[in-house]
Amino acid sequence: MERRTIPNTALHVSSLCLGTMTFGTPAGETEAIHLTHWAMDHGINFIDTANMYEGYTRYIGSPGGVSEEILGKALKGRRDQVVLATKVGMKIGPAELPYSRRGTGLSK
């Protein structure tokens, strides 16, 4: 697998990135863990996730974090082998909570 250096860092990432938006549905936990391990075993060390990724069943006000929870299980004992890109900012959690308390870690 070709690796590329992220400018101004010592990080070398695979030219392919494993996206995890469908972890949860349609890729259930077992399948998602298998897919993650397969990708890593084949040289992919760059994984993308987000607090809102939970598959196709996402709805406004859903709690989020599904992809990140699955990745936590998949990366147990192997976390040092990947560069994990995550992002926050999409509203998750109950709509009646103020934006700064909906699990984004950001304030308005």
C-alpha cells in the first residue's frame, strides 16, 4: 500500500482511507470489525469517523457515536497502528438540549 506523508508532520498514511459512515447499519458490529481488521491487514492505516456516523438509521436527535464505539472495539490492542481522523460539529443527541450540550464538545 502506498503511503503519503501529511505535510509538516511525521505521519505517513495509506493512500486509501477506510470510511466508517455505514458502521452500525448496514455494516453491523461484527462485519465492521472484520472489515477494519481486513483493511489494516492489507496496509490501510488511515481511518475516518465522526461523532454522527451510525449508519443509515441515523435520525435527527439520535445519540451518535456508533461508529466510534465499534472502532474502539476493532482497534483494541492495535490503536497505535492507525491514524484516526474524526470530526465533531454535527448536532447529535436530544434536540431540546442546548447545542453546547448535545455531545459535540463545541459551544455556540
